[in-house]
Amino acid sequence: MKDFDTDSFRYDGDKPFKIKKAPTKVDDLYEDNDHYDTLRQQQAAEIDKWQERMYAYNRYGMVVVFQALDAAGKDGTIQHVFTGTNPAGVRVYSFKRPTDQELDHDFLWRSWRELPERGTIGIFNRSYYEEVLVTKVHPEILTDSQRLPEKATADLDKLFKQRFEAIRDMEKYLHRNGFLTIKFYLHVSKEEQADRLIARIEDASKNWKFEEGDVKERNFWDDYQDAYETCINETAADNSPWYVIPADDKKNMRLLVGRAIIEELKKLPISKPEPDEERFKELQKLIPVIRNQ
């Protein structure tokens, strides 16, 4: 069993990210299924503790972004990592294909609308990063579907450079206002993705998860790898780091994500609420009132 060291998966701009060198699997962090369940429950309790402390302090918030190729395990990771966290302190939003209303605004607009309040954790299942990933692989989306001015799409290299700049500025702005952004890329191998897609076909109860378009997108595997490498290198910063998490083993992936979130929460200068003795004494007077009601 390996140590829960997440530093080797963290990218903050100090070192270049090379996707071909990033592992999709590591040695197990758990001994067996029971041990995994114990570790996961411990992590869930710790995330809940720190989120509650953040809520009570009410100065900071957190945005947790999940990006991955199809079948990498975003939904299950979110479910398992945050099971046990007070629902009042967590907001989950899944970004689908942009609606007509969303296309009538800039590419960051729909993400701004879903940002969390102070004291809470906002979880983005996909995000504004789709606009520098999917559109990078399929630039026809920009020219045919996104209603951009012709001048904006005349030079796509310039457009993506500007979009990366806008994302960096957004995340800097959030950090200055007390919101930390943590980004996870769940890095699955092409072979493992194939096995998971086939499993969705072979199990009738999982057919609803399967989309024919996922098969077509596998033809662009190398393009997506290049797009993610560029994206991470362009937007990794200490105040908004990327974690490239090996995703071939779902249990390992969830434990690493949970540990990374805990470590980032611990970095926030959150003070534990100090008891107010005067208020405590005043509140004691209400106990008999409540009992006699």
C-alpha cells in the first residue's frame, strides 16, 4: 500500500506537464475492499469537518472542477468523495452541451452563474474548460455553432490564447475574493476506457450511460491528449492547481481526489470558531424557556 502523497500529481505551473509521462495507474492505496471503505469514510468525515469550519468562518469558498474523457469516472468520484458531507455545504452542477441561452452569452457566463457562496464547496462536473478542450479538438464548433463574430474566429490560435488568459484571470479573481479553484483531470488509459464503454453495452442496466458519440470521440484520442496537456500547462497556478489523477483504478482515484481536497482545505487560513462565554451564558437562560413551552 502506497502513501497518500498527492504532491506528485499536483501541477501549479512550476513544472511542465507531459501527459505521456503521467501514469493512469498506481499501486493500490488500500489493502482490500473493507480497508477502502474505511479510508473513504474517514476522508468523507474529514472533508465534512473542514467544510463545516469553512462555513462557520464564512470568508472562503472552494470550486472543485472535474474534467475527463468519457467513462473516466467523474460522476462516481463526486458521489463517493462527497458522500457524508453536509448537503447544505455542497453545490453540484453538471455542464452539458450549451443551451441557446448560454450560446447567446460569453463562454464563461454559465459558469459564473453557478459559483458557490462563501463557506460552501461548488463542484463542477465538466466546466468552462470544455471551451478550450472540445472546441480545440473540434474547432468547427466555434465557427458553426457558437455565434461568434467572424473576426474572433479568423485566427483560432489567437482565440484560444485569449480564452486561456480569460480563464487565468477568472481564477485569479476568484482567489483574490476568497475562492480557491482546484481542478482534477481524471487520467484514464485508452484500454481502460474501452473496457468501461464495452461494459456499458454488455450490461443492460448501464445502457443509459452509453452514448454512440463516445465511440466516435475515441478516434480523436491523441488530439484530446494534446488538448489536455496544453490546457493544464496554460492554466496551472498555485492558487488554482491541477491534479492529474490516475483513473484506471476507481478506488485509488477516489482516495487520491479526497486526499487532495483535504490538503487544499487545510491550507486555507480558517480559524476554528472560538466560544463566546457571554453568549454561552445568555443562551443557558433559554433552556428552561424551551422546556416549558
